Amino acid sequence: MSAFKNTGHLLRFAGLFVIAFFIFLIVRHFVVPKSFGEYGHYRGNAIKEDAARPSYYAGHEACEGCHSDVADKKSHGKHAHVNCEACHGPQLAHASADDPSKHKPVLPDTTVLCKQCHAASAAKPKNFPQVGDDHMPGMACKDCHNPHSPAMDQAPAEKTASTSKAPQGGKK
Amino acid sequence: MNGVEGFMYPNEIGLQWSILIVLYPYITGLVAGAFILASLVRIFRVEAVRPTYRLALLTALSFLLVAPLPLQLHLGHPERSPEMYFTPHSTSAMAMFGYVYLWYLMAVLVFEIWLDYRAEIVHFSKTKKGLVGFIYKVMTLGSTNVSHKALELDEKIGWIVTLIGIPSAFILHGYVGFIFGSIKANPWWNSPLMPVVFIFSAMVSGISAVMLLYMATTKLRGLKIDIACVDTIAMYLFYTFIIDFAVESLDLIHRIYEADESFRSLNFMVHTKLYIPHIVIQIMLGTLTPLILLAITQLFKLPEFVRKRIYVIAGSLIMVGVFAMRWNVVIGGQLFSKSFLGYTTYKLALVTKEGLLAAIALCILPFIFLYALQHFLPPWPEKDNTGVPEATH
């Protein structure tokens, strides 16, 4: 044992590490949620907790069940892949109600709504339809465009078109 | 990000990383640099710089204790930080850094300091009374064996720890460069040279910091500065600085030669918004001037008092220059976005969580730690002052 005579202090320091490691394991055992790692690098119970939260969105299939005429028009237009609730907001209360007319959705104001995607910006791709403030001032977008299929078959009225610029990119 | 809609890059509306994130690589760099200076004594047997050995170790420890604080302050919720250790994700560089930090703190710095000071700790545990004596007793871990053989063993183990410590210091700081260098969305940062640039600038700033600290503390204690020691540090500082300068120049030349799609935007930024911090402070004041000053001390035989003054000026300029380098990397990299359309502005707040006062407090904190540490573990080379007797057999 004489070989270890002068290593006592080193073993004690190493012992500190071992103790610290075991304390770490014990603390870890208590603080890491039991469901952690169940499905991946997160708390498994988080999925159940999320699923238990109230839903607000119905999904486009629910809308299309009753509004097949709109769905049909939309499916042929540029907004075919834009979900109904992206513009109309969460509609589960409307879709699941016994009398949907009692939870009638508020019609979006297109002068505000459309700009969220189509306001002109230099950072947007050139072929993405964009409009500046000088495009048909004072008119709502839906006066000329059907939001469910916004492409226009004919140019807007001549008197208004002469005072404004057409949108950049896309079909005018 | 309130009020932001549509196509925007995050830093087009404001900077996400403040002065605290500038401090973070600066402080970890000082740790790595100070440790490299200490390794000159242990591993490379450069006896001339021995007077700074313990001071370098304590400096590294003081700064290492403060290193995570800027991040904690920036992120908020410090109570969540242990989760990085409890449930680390292997793809998270930050989580891996947590382990590197802990390894470097406990297995390298604290262990090496403990081994080096053991004789003093045992001595003080017997001579000091009250709470101080009790703390020393705890620090002995119950072993008072300071025989020659035990101390010889400590020396050998200390050598191995330092040897492991050098790559550890490189990993500790190389990681910080890695974090920036691996962000491919930011051409100002995205460079495989970034970790190397960070390591060498860290060595330069850490060596300067310990040199200045040694000169200042010796002066404050009314003792004579060991000029051979400072000359040797300055020589190593000069050589390391040349490598640092060469690597940074290589990075710059590579960017200019490559001239990718970001070049015009970055070049304009360097000549406008970053002109003062990058060209004037970092390159002219913080790099070329101290490099020329240190070269003069190496080329010409100057009187001792002139050399000392040059070392102080060069060391101070290097500290400012390396801070400017961190500033230009962190803040400069956020002034533009991947759209390369225009620049944003960083406004340094004063009395906020991430303001100037918080940054100044974080800069002062390591010195408070160092002041406290040097009371418990005197780093001064005049061993007679501590009254430690020769090792017992």
C-alpha cells in the first residue's frame, strides 16, 4: 500500500468528482420529467397536454363540406392552397355548432387583410403579386378581385385604372 | 418582433445580440489566453515568466467564473440553464459547450490551482483561525500530506493537467468561434477560419491581460517589476500577435479574393458604419500600433523604463483592439441582413438589463473575484511572504 501512501489527497479529489457525479444523477432523476425522451428529445406528456387544450380551428375539410361552391371556385384560383381559416380566422365554433348561423364569421376587411401578403416590399420575390399604396386608392380589394380566386378576367374600370398603377408581378 | 409582418429577416427590425454577447467571447478569450501563458511555465518550462504563473491561473479562474454570466443575463431565466446539463441535445453546440465549460473549470483550472497551492493550503489550515482557517481545512480535503514525494507527485499530475488544459483551452475558445463560423446564413461570420482567429486573438488578449495585471499589482504592492519576466511575456505576445495578425489578414484577403454575393454589402459596411470600430480601433489602434510598438522593443535595445511604458501602451491597445474585434464580429454581423438591402443600427442602452452599466459591472466582476482569490491564495512570486515552510518528509 506504500505506493498509494502519497496519493491520498488525489483520491480524495477524485472522490469529490464521483460524489458530485452521483449528486448530479440523483438531482437529474428528480428534475427530468418521466416522459422525457418517450418519443424524441422532448417531454412526451407535452403532446397529450397539447391535445387536451381546446381547439379553435376546424380545418378546411369542415368548411368545404357546406361551402362546396366556394371550395370549387377556390380550387381553380391562385389561392387554391390558402386555407380558409388563414383569412377567415378560427372557425371551429361555427363549424361544430348545431346552428352555424348563430356563430357567423365576421367578413374580413380586404383593404387590411390582403396587404398582409401582398403589400409591396423589395425583399419579396419579383414574380409575387404586390401592390403599393397607389394601387386603386380608396377601393377595397374585393371590389375588383374575388378573394377566393383573385385573378381578373378583365381590366378594372377605365376611370379608376387611369389613376393608379397595376400590381407588380403575377397576373394583372 | 411586435408589429412586424410579411417577409422580414429578424435583424432587419433590431439586433438580437447585444453588448453582452460581445463580452462573452471577450471574457472566455481572456480565460484561454491567461491559461496558455500559465502553460508556458508548466509545459514549456519558460522559467522567466514564472512570476506570473499563479496570477495567470487565478486570472483565468476569475474570468471563467464570470464567462457564463453575460449569457445568463441576455437569455434570462437562469434557473433553466441546468437543463442544458440534465437533458443535453447532441446537435446543440451550446449544450456541448456546457460540458466543455464544466470540464475546463473543475478538471483543469480548479484542480491545477488546488495542486499548485496545496502546500500553502495545508499550512494555512494549521495557522489560520476562525472561519478562514475552517475554509482552508475544507480545501485540504482532510489530507495534510505535503511530503516531498507527495508534492513531486502533485507536480507530475499538474503537468499532465496542464497538458490536457492546453487543448481544452483551445476547445473552450475555439467553440466560441465555431458558434459564429458555422452560421451559414451570415456571410460576415460564416468562415472556417473563425475558430482559429478567435483562438489566436484570445491568446493575445489573455497574455496582455496577465502582463498588465502583473505590472499593475507589482507596482501597487510597491515592488520592483521583474523586467526579464515582462520582456519574455512581451516576446511571446509579439510572436502570438504576428500569427494572429497573419490569420486575420488571411481571412480578410480570402473574403476580398472570393468576393461572393455578400462582398459589396459588407465592403460598404466596413467603409461606413463599421469604419471607426473596425478600421480605426481594431486594425489601426488595436493591431498595427501595438504590433509596431512590440516590434520596436524586439528590434532595438531600449532602456528598461521605456520598454515598460511601451508594454503598458501596447498591452492596453491590444485589450481595446481585441474587444473591438469581438464588437465588430457580434454587432457588425447583425447590422445587415441576408437580403443585403440596407443596414440597421445598434443603439447601446445605458441602464437596462443589456445596457452599458450591466456590461461595465460584468467587466469589473472578475477583478473582484481576483481580489478575493488572491487573499485566499496569494499568487505573488515572493514565496517568503507567505511564511510557508519547506515540505516535510
